[in-house]
Amino acid sequence: MFTLSATPSTAFLTPRISPSSLSSSASAAYSPSLLSSSRLCLVSLRWRSSACPCLFSTLKVTAMAELVKDTESASLSPIQCAERRETNHSRTFLNATTEQELLSAIRKETEAGRLPSTVASGMEDLYQNYKNAILQSGNPKADEIVLSNMTAVLDRVFLDIEDPFIFSPYHKAMREPFDYYMFGQNYIRPLVDFRNSYVGNHSIFYEIEEKLQQGHNIFLISNHQTEADPAVIALLLESTNPHLAEKMTYIAGDRVVTDPLCKPFSMGRNLICVYSKKHMNDVPELADMKRKANTRSLKEMAVLLRGGSQIVWIAPSGGRDRPDPATGNGTRHLLMLLHWTI
């Protein structure tokens, strides 16, 4: 069970944000004096499996990739860069027509030295985890779904190994020439048990749309965030408020924009890329670069907010609330709506 509110009957709350859970700059941005109202939204999600499936494998990255790309020296537009990547991309995984061929392609590229062994291991684990979760759904087309979606995932991961994508401080969701947004939606969709999932306090989402149309900025603050959350919110709102999910911007930590297995999913979302204060000095020689990158990201966010009509999701505590290994029960998610009038 994945819940974005403990009590659906609670409609109003006074915003309480602990400065210690945010960086100094973020604390200033979310000062209670700037917030005019807060609400709780309830989203109850039931996965197809008894516990939230492990969708992504975290890889140990020996060198941190820099998030900031020097746009002044870039000679190609984002779409032109994307088209170039697609043109030069190998079709090793796209040519696979069976599970055996798909897994064999991983081994083939590893033996050829084109795929790091750590990434290859993560790809195989991801395939098995996804397959196990889909099979539990009882869908008669489970095998077909697994092969189709995992072919796309492994192809996108391998593309990023061939030609690594570097995220800008503000990343706009990539919808062409490859639609990364729908790619993420299609991957998560069969994992959700829609018959037993629901959205409570739905009127709040209509109010959000109204406020955005009036030029207001909206912040959604949750106690936890996983890689699947953007797709989950979009899927549960697609029949009533589809534009909210597509417009939403997420505050993204460095792992989801550097981990090869996460990056393709992140590319389909609007992101403000930041480095965690907690891990700022993990690699001392990179600390100064991280601080400068965060400053640039904060400036990008300020530009967005000055323009108005922005909806931003931030999880101050990141993804540290993990399921209980003994019970398999997931974390209860609290999502608080903060309406910031410009």
C-alpha cells in the first residue's frame, strides 16, 4: 500500500517545514511566510505484488557525473542532440524477439567491452524483478508486456552507456524524437492495480488547476519520493487531470540523473537537478562543483517561479524511508499541498 495521506478526512493543515531537512537556500524558499494555504491530498496505490517491487538497482558509481552542462558552448539544440544520439545508436536490444535473445544481448555487449559489468548485472536484476512483478498480476499477456517494456528499457539504458546524457540544471521532459514521458508511463502502468487504487480529496486537484491558470505557483511537499512516483501520480490523474502530471516539475537528487538505470525515466520528467546537502562532501574534490551546480539550479528555479503557473514536487527527506524488510510494508506517504501566491 502506497498512501499519500494518513487521514483523508483531514482537509487543512498548517504547513510545518523543518529547516533542518532542507538546505539553507531551500529553507528560505519555503519559508511559511510565503505560503498562503496547505492541503492534504490522498492517493492510495496498490501494487500488483504484495510489496512495492524493486524497480531500480542502485549502482556504485566511482566518479560522480557533473549535472551541469555548459550551454554556452553547446552547438546543437536539445532536439538535435537527441536526434544525433538516435541516429548513431545500436539496435542490439531492439532486435531481440524473445527473452533469451534479450538476456543474451546483455552478455554479448558485456563480453565485447561495450557494457560495464556492473551495469549489465543491474540490467539483469531489473529484468527479473520486473518480470516477477508483472507475472503476479495474472495478466494473460504478462510475457508480452515484460518483453516489450524491458526491451525498451534495456535499449534506453544501453543508449546512455554509448552516449551519456548530461542533465542541465533545469531539465525539460524529452518528448521527441523519443517520448521518454510515455516510456515511463508504459513501464509503470502494468504494475498498478487500478481496481484497488484511488485518489481522495479529488476536488483539490481541480483547485490546483484553477490556481495554475490564474498564474499561481503550487508546491507539493512529501515525506518521501521514489523513482516511480512521477509515473504513479500521472497514471492516477490521467483520466481527470492529465495536464497536471505533464506540467509538474520535480526536485531531483543526483542519483536519479547519474544512475544508468534511472536516467531514462528521469529524462521524461521536468526536473530541477540538485545535489543533496547530506552528501555534499562525500567526494571532497567535487564539493565546490556541487555547490556551484546547486546555485545554478536555484537560479533556474527562481526564473520559473517568476514566470508563474508552476507546480513543483519536492521531498525534503529524499528517498530514505524504505519498506520494512521484515514485513514488506511500504512507507505511508504524506503529500502536502502548499499554495504559494506570487
